[in-house]
Amino acid sequence: MKVPDIIIAIDGFSATGKSTLAKLIAKEFDFVYLDSGALYRGVTLHALENGFIDKDNNIDLEGLKKSLDEGLDLHFESDGGQSHTFIGERDIESEIRTLRVSSSVSPIAAVPFVRAFVDNILHAAGRKGRVVMDGRDIGTAVFPDAQVKLFVTADPDVRAQRRFDELKAKGENPVFEEVKKNLEERDYIDSHRETNPLRRADDAFVMDNSDMTLHEEIVWTRGFLMGRFGILELTTASSSNAGQC
Ligand code: CDP
């Protein structure tokens, strides 16, 4: 028996390893992985490059709205456990992960018309089912009927260290305190915005992965899914689920 064609929603604070977990789940159980944060990051990159947001994070709402209404071609391609984000033909996957984008993404993501723009893309992708999606409001607002909801959390210092290591590995020159401050600021803005703030859905299960290895996370998830769906023996699905969203 395999995991049925469900939607798995993974929400939680910044840099808790949601996307790593979501990618592992996608690979293990042959789901399509969708990274909602990448889309908010994509809109932010677009806003930065076109002068719709300044260095103090003041947003030209009218200009940004007009350009989204004109049709920003923001999309991603998912293949197994991987997801790549594009604006038109341009692969923006690495540019959206810089600290520059991270420091402007939460104010942009708090704008209601930006959320509506991203939600449209997510709903279209999720309609196909057998999807694991990570973000801040997936289980509460984007897919409130998701059959499995996880809320991931971890110690703030552990999270900051993970993100610091990630940025370093990508060739950036991060300062630990700046990385940590960015995570704290985003957590605050994300949890306090008016539209669909970050919070645990009432029916979400909490995973604190501060002291868990990736292997332990996938063992935990496997056990969770087996218990949840009464599966006695897990086999991964055989059909490929790659596609463009
Ligand atoms: O990977 P990391 O935890 O740094 O964040 P992310 O998932 O890439 O998301 C970047 C930002 O997008 C978050 O800090 C939120 O401001 C926003 N976001 C959101 O508002 N709603 C979502 N469903 C996903 C991300």
C-alpha cells in the first residue's frame, strides 16, 4: 500500500527546515514538491529589480500591483524532490535565496494583493493533488482541507546556524547575528500581519526538529503517515509525478 493522493501542508517559522523535509517527503513518497516561499521571494526579487521597494522596505504598492496585474510570469518547475523558480525563461532559484531578498520578503508577503497573486499559482498547482507544499499559511488558508498538516519548529539558534551554513555554502559572506536578526524579524512580521498570519492550524501536528537528523525526520514522517492512514507496509509510488506548474 502506498500513501494516497493527498495534500501535505508543512508550515512553520523561518529556517526550520520545512523545505528540506518537504523535499525528502516528495522524493520518498513520489509527491510533487511546491515551495510557496519561493514565489514570495520571486515577487520580492521582481519588486527589488524594478524599483517597487526601497532599501527601507517602503513599497510602491501602486506600481507593484500594476506590474502583477499586467501579468508577471512567475512559475516553478517541479521534478521529484526538486523545485526551480522562474520569471519567464530566467531561472531565479539562487537569486531569491540571498539575504537581500530575505530582508524584504516579509513586508512584500504581508501585502494582500501579493498573497492573492501567489495563492492563485498555488491553488492551480495543488489542484493536481499528491502535493507536498511548505510555507506559513498552507494548512490554515491555502489548503485548509489538506489531509496532513505539519507545523515545524526548532530552537532559534539552531535555525540561525542552519541558515548561516546554507548561505556560506552558497558563497555568501553572512554575519551570524544578521542572519539571526533576519529570521527574528521575519517571524515577527509573518506572525503579526493581518492577512493569513503564520500560526499553527488547530489540526496540525508539531515537529520540533532542533535535535533531529534528516534521517530521523523521515522516519518520524513515515511512522506518522503509516499511523494516520492505517498503512502496514510502505512502498513508494512507482509513477513519476514531474510537471510544470
Ligand atoms: O526558507 P525560509 O524559512 O527562509 O522562508 P521561505 O519559506 O522561503 O519564505 C520566505 C518568506 O515568504 C517568509 O518569511 C514569509 O514572509 C513569506 N511566506 C508567506 O508569507 N507565506 C507562505 N506560505 C510562504 C512564505
